[in-house]
Amino acid sequence: MTNLSTLSRGGGHASTPGRRRSHRPPRSSGLPAWSIPYVLLIPGLLVIGALLLYPLVQMVIISFQKVGLVQISGKKPATWVGLDNFTNILKNDIFWSSLRNTVVFAAIAVPLTLILGTAVGVLLHRLGKKMSLFVIIGIMFAWAVPPVAQGVIWRWLFDSEAGIINWALNLLPEWLTGRDDWSGQPWLNDAWSVYMVLIICVVWAGFPFIAVSVLAGLKGIPAELYEAAKVDGSGAWRTFRKITFPLLKPVFAVLTVLSIIWDFKVFAQLYVLTGTSNREAYNLSMYAVTEAFKAPPKMGSGAAIAVVLTVILLIVTAAYIRQMFKQEEL
């Protein structure tokens, strides 16, 4: 009875077990609040350091050493040679032709990939949902093809004896192609024709990623802006320059940097197309691998070439990002 009377007088909340409130302070991790985000980043930084930074540091160290077959077998330790590896490669004419091929190839392939990808992205934005999805799935098959398989496909297409390209050119009239017989045309023997095929291969495999990225950016632009431009009588090209491009500048900046990095480092496709026999068709990646693993192997020279390529990429990327920030400030 006493308990009932107590409940009736308003003491029910204090005596009901299910409604008791705990006033215990929250459990503390023992770390300052400002340090918790940095602590959470430690696992990711450890993985990045193990997978990226450690090999990069080892590459830089090897570039200052003489590492040959004897050192690889463990019979002798690596010998420190200072800048000799860099001096030797800079004196080699193959290095300069490889650098020229790398820069010219990237200067052509990067703009073509961006232009074609942007055009396809704008087209996808104007298509209906079903047709857009169908085209996206179709073009992403090209992007999903591994680099070695890309090289095999285009090597077969441009094969001198059984290639479809020579067969198709024979079907065209002579006044259009300049020749009456393209049978046996060796596309993959000369450096210029090898890089023509390589540019086609890389652009074919790279533009789908650009197109999908541009499409994602276009989805975030309000439709009212395009409607207002249409009312003002703005054409397609003027609308792109005044609305689409300024709003997608961050997207284009990232895509440009990624394309530069990817195209400077192209190796697998070029290796499948031409192998290591044609030195005139080397790029820096091919030259580095050849120096490192040919007989006799020169791991130090190969690492030095890779360091030079890395430095070039860092300079080009930093210069482009700096220019981009300058334009944003204006």
C-alpha cells in the first residue's frame, strides 16, 4: 500500500526501473578531441606508405646504385655510384628520343581523349535514360578492357597480313586512300605509324571514363541555366563556353591531370604493339623497363629513368594545378 500511495503521489518516475536515467559521463578514449581524425587516418596512411611510398623510396635509392645481375643474385652488395646512372642515361640518344616520343604522344592523346570524352558526355546528357544507360554500358566495355588486351586487339586490327584495317582500305577507292593496294602494309614497323596506332588505342580505351565523368558533372548543373540560355538565343557552342565549361572546370582539371599521368606512363599497349626491338619507338616507360631487365640487367639505370619520368610528371602536374589556381583567383 505504501508503494501504491507513493506512485499515486507522483513518485512513479523515480521508482520505475524502466525510466531511470543514467548520468554516467561518456566513455573517453583518453585522446584530445582534435587528434581523433588524425588517428583515424593512420591505418590508411600505413597502407599508402607500404604500397606507394616504400617502393618509391627504394626506386630512388637504387637509382644511385649499381645493381646488376651479380647484385640481384646476392653475391655482391649494391655499389653506390652517385649520379653516374643519371649521367649515363642523359648521354644516351635513346633517352632523348624516348622523351620526345613520350611528350609528343601525350600532347596528342590527352586533348583527343578529353575532346572525344566531353563530346560523348554531352551527348549522353541529351539522350533519354534508357538509351543513355545502353550507350554507357557499351562504351564502358572499352574502358574495362585490360591494357594488354587493348594492345592485342589493335595489333590484330593493324596486322600487315590478316588485319582488318588493310582489308577495309582495299575496299575504298584509290582516289580516297592514295593507293590501290594496302595488302601487307607494315603499320607496326615504323615509329610514327606505331604511335598512330597507339594514340587510337589509348583514346579508344580512355574516352569512356572522361564521358561518364563529364556526364556526372552535367547532372549537377541546374536545367534552368540552359533554359535561360535557350531563351536568350544562345547556341550550343556559346552555351558550352559560358555555362558548361566554367561550371565543370574542377572536373576538367582533375580529368586533365589524370590523363597526363596515364598517357605519360603508357607501357603495356606499346609493348604489345611493337615489343622491345624497335628502339625508335621507345617511350620513357619502355626505355626504363628495357634498361632494367635486358641482358645484362641494369636496375640502377632503369630506376634512374623512372625517377626522371616521375619528376617530369610532378613538374607538369604542379604547373597545371598552379595555372588552374591562378585562373580561379582571376
